[in-house]
Amino acid sequence: MTQQKQTQSYLVPFIIMVVLMALVGLITNLNGQFQAPMQAAFLQKSGSLTNALTTLITFAFFLGYLAMGIPSAKCIEKKGYKNTLITGLFGLIAAFGLYELSAYVFESVDLVKFQAATDPNVVIIPVAYYIFLLAGFVAGSAMTFLQAVLNPYIVACDVKGTTGVTRQSIAGTANSTMATIAPILVASVIFAGKSGLDIALSSLYIPFLVLIVLVGGLIAALSKLHLPAIASAEKKEGEVLEKSVWSFSHLALGVVAIFMYVGVEVCVGNNINLYGQSLGFEPSEAALMATIYWGLMLVGRLCGSFLSSISASKQLLITSLGAGILVLGGMVLNNPYLLVGAGLFHSVMWGAIFSLAIDKLGKYTSAGSGALMMGIVGGAILPFAQGILADSLGGWQFTWIIVVIGEAYLLYYALVGHKVRQLP
């Protein structure tokens, strides 16, 4: 009877975390899908570093995870999960305001500079571009606080008939649903298929205003809602952590695995737009490839919800091998549609890696989750490195070797690296 009550008490918090994961998926992919239209609007006169500067948009977003990984964990320890969650949501509102400011500055100041420039060789980097980068960094920082709270809850909120991996898959389904919608929203709704200087950045005003209102309402609701403490995921008051969280080798290697996973996921999901357009695909078709990629992640996570009988290590082994083969084939054949198929395999990796990395951490779970958030900076570094490589090689085809290497490491983590070890 006691166990039944406990299970019921964790169901509502789990549902709340799933809803918030959907918001995380939307905002994360919105920022990434802005790469192509922002390249067309901001970087028409950026010279030979166009691809590198474009992928810097993603870099700035995921840099927030590195910068705020440790602060988010400390915030949980000092203020608790609920206040950390609200802090992240206030950060999102600030980021949305900066996105709107970027659009305003471009429309009112930078566009005049573009139109006045008569020399085709002149290099112009608009002020709005730097504001947009700042907005991405603030959004990524806010996401760090949110995910530092969400993931421990999802793993620790015991719900009858699920495991930590399946609960991650359910939350991932909500996340992927919104991530799948984002490319269509950016390409077909916000910018209505326009390109170049025809793009009206004022189109960003209403969508971000709606998000500000929604997040504000969510903050008001959460401030009155009681969220139960998750004892298995928190350090008790006054309890001392005798060792560094990095003394757990499976966690340390798990941070690298998160780095690689997020990096390869973002490389394919965000840069496939740029890759497709470089091969002559229309912007709408390139956006469709991104939509299919995220859609396959959604399908995979839906299926992953029913894989409780398969261990996390086996799931990661199969998926990293499958994704690696597809990416390698897509690179050799110069076929972006093979890359799209990797989305199906990437779908369950996050849940598998996270569950393996925090396994048996006990009172170190909160600190370990914060450390894992630092690994998300792979979503900044690998796509940016790929953009630099694309400028150096004059194309995207062979830049996918970065993704192949990432998949190879994930295969290693599935085979060896995930085994629980604590260093002296």
C-alpha cells in the first residue's frame, strides 16, 4: 500500500517534467534551425568564413551548457529543484527578449548598412548577429538549469511499469515531437519560405512574444505548485560528499559520451540544412530533410518506450553501430538522405547514456547530473568544428568524419566505458 502511494505521488511530477522536456526540444531546435535563415540574412557579406560564422549560432547556444553546468548543480544544492527550475524559466524569458532585440536592430540599423554597401567584396558582420549569439548563449544557459532538474526527476520519479530508460524515452518523445515541428515552423511558418534579404526578421516578434507569455504563465503556476523532493537524487542537508564526483570513471566517461552524442546529433540535425543547400537542394527540401531526421528520432523514442527488456548498454551498442554505418555511407556516397536515417538510431541514446552514467551514484547523483550537463557543450564544439572544416575543404561531404568518430566513441562507451568503477 505504501509503495502504491509512492508511485502515485510521483506520477504528476513526471508528467510535468515531460511537458517541460517538450519545451526544451522546441527551443533547442528553434535555435539550431535558425542557422540557414540567419546565414541568408546576417552573413551574405561575411566573406570566406560563412559556414563557420553560421555554425557559431549553435556554438553560442551549447556553450551555455558548459558555462552553467557547475552553477546549475550548486543552485540545486542551495535552492532546491523547484527554484532552479524557475531560475531557468526566467532565463528563457531573457533570451526571448534578446532574440526580439536582435530582429529589431537588424531591421532598423543593419539592413541600411547592407543596402548602402556597393563594393561586393566588402565584409559586413551586422550588430544584430552578435546580439543573436548572446540570445543563444542565454537560452542555452537557461536550458542547463532546466535539464539539470528535469533529467534526475525523470530517472528518479518511479512510475509503475517503467524503468529509468523508458521514462527517458517517454520524455524524449515529447522532446522530439516539438523538435520535429521546429524546422517546419522556422522554414514555412515564421519565414514563409523566403531567403536572403527578403527574410523579414520582424516575423520573430509574435512567436517569441507568445513564448514569453507562456513561460511567464508557467512560472506563475510553478510558484504555487508543490513538487516533492526526490531523495534518491539529492544530497541530504548537511551531508558531505567525501570524494569528487569525477572519481566515478563511468560518470567521467559518460560526460564524454554526452559530449559526443549531443555533438553528432546536432551536427546532423542542424548542419544537414546547410549540407543539402550546398548540393543544390531548395531551402524547403533541405528543411524537410531536417524534419524527417527529427521525426525519425520521435519514432525511435516512441518505440524506445517499449524497450524495457533491453539493457541500456545494449541499446547504445546497437544504435551507435547503426548510426555510424549510415553516416559513413552518406559521406562516401555524398547522399544526405542516408544521414537522415541516423535520427532513428540517435533517438534512444540520450536516455541510455544518462542512465548508465548516473548508475549507483547515490548521493552524488545531483552533482553527477550537473557534470553531465557540461558534456552538452559537444553540441557547440563539434558542429562548429564541422563548419570550419567545411570552409577549409570547400564543401560538407568529408566533414561528416567528425560524426563517424563520435559514433565510434559511443560504441566504446557501450562496450567498456559504462562499467561502474570508482577510483580511489
